[in-house]
Amino acid sequence: MKKILFIGLVGVLCFTSCDKVENPFPPTISTELDYTLYPGGDSIAYSATEWPVFTPNTSLLRNVMVEDFTGHQCTYCPIAADTAHAIHGDYPTRAFISTIHAGPDGAGSFQSVTASFPIDWTNPAGIAIGEYFGTIPGSDFQGNPRGSVNRILHGGQHTSGVYEWRAQTETAMTTSLELNEQAAVNYYPSTRGVFIHSEIEILNPALTNDLYTVITLMEDSVVAKQKMPDNTIDENYIHRDIMRGTVGSTWQGRKLTENELDNGKYYFNYSFSLPAQYDADNIHLLIYVRDAETEEVYQVIKKKLQ
């Protein structure tokens, strides 16, 4: 296996004593794995004992990513969140939710930070995704809540209303698997170092558009304020599956090229330090492959840190 090495830092939400909670995003990318994040720092030992050897991927099922564009001041967004959570509950190993705090203009009034809503849930990658789908000519993405299901076009639209998500999810899960992926994650609590290794296999040779692999850092759940449908504020609302940023790239991801190709499969590797404000037990990753021309997500997998 070729060891194509990448490292990226993810968007982080910094909890401070200030009224406004900022969300800086250090976009540092290097070309090597950071072995100082491996206890002992021995790259040879890591390669010999920690580097995964992937067995043949026999999965035949297509998974689904439901992107829920939301905001903590959006009164109807809790209904959408409940719908997305119910879909995941019915298909826990195949339907994964990415809750993105962004609208068609990026960060708008529903995402705004105020004295009553002091947490900034946004991150640059999520804002960029919202802006991208909101500014496509003819886009019906006009506000929150709105969502996408594997970014598959329906009636010429990448996004749809909440009551369409379940049917679109169930339909997408029955379609052919165009490519497969698997991944291994090593997390070291003593250094908070995360190492990610992924393998991508193209199953359909007709996929000729440029493909990109994307990793998003997801927080399982956080209790914080949310405006509700009756215009009250729920101070103990559970925000779930919160997209905190992308790992090792912008929102578009890293392109599959011959540089990552080995024996007919593509290999990508990443490392980063998990920011101190995150509990590793409350974090997972979504790893997916998108078509750069159609934006369709061909496969997505979920990996816990530990």
C-alpha cells in the first residue's frame, strides 16, 4: 500500500468565558503525518504496529448522508432535526446525519450569535457548503430548515424539504453501490492524536468525473439553547450530529488521483490533534466521496474515535 500522507486541522469551537463563543478555523495543511501525536513519536514503530492492513471490502450496500441545514434561532428547525434523528434511528448503520449550521447565504440570522444565543455553531466549511448550494442558479434552497440526501438531484434540486427526506433516503439506499470505502482510525488519549487511514475502491468504471474524498469532524450531541416552534427557547435542547469542520482539506475534499492509487485502490491518510474542548467519546467522523461535477455523494461511512 502506498502511504500517501496528509495532515489537516479541523474547525474548532472554542468555549471561553466571553459572552460570545468564537469558532476559529486554523486551515493548516502539511504533507506529512505528525508522528509526535503517536506516543513515543516513532514513525517506524507506528508503521510496523499501527498501520492498518485492509481486508477485501465485501459491502454491497449504499449508505446515505442526510445534511440538515439548520440554525439555533430557526423555530422550525427542531422538527427537521427530529425527522433526521428518526431516520438515523431506523437505519443506524446506513443513514448518517450531518447537521450544518448554515443557510443559503452562509451564516444568517438563524445562525447569529446574541446574548441569548452565545454559541457560534458555524464553521467555514459548513458555511461554504450552505453558500454553494444556496447560490446555484435556480436553487430552491432559500432558508432553513432544508436538507440534502446524498446530494442527489430531485426535480433539478440538490436540497429538499424535511418531509421528503425519509422517502429520498430509503430510495437512495436501494440504488447500486458505485464505489466502496473503508477506514481505520487510531486515537491516542495521551497525545489526543488522531490518525485516519482510508481506502476507496471504484466499482463502476463509468464514474469518470473528478472524485473527492471528504472527512468531517462530527460532535455526537451537545445540550444548549434552541428556539422552538412555539417561539420559546429550550435551554436544554439536545443538538445532535453537529458538523464541526473538515479534516485535512476544505469542504470540497481531496481529489482522487494517480498519486493515491495503488493496486486499483486509492489510499488517503491524515493526522490531527483533537482540540481540547472535545470529548473523544462524543466525537465521530463521516468519510464520504463526492462527484465534483454532480455533487452526488456515492458512499459515506461513519467511524468513532474510540
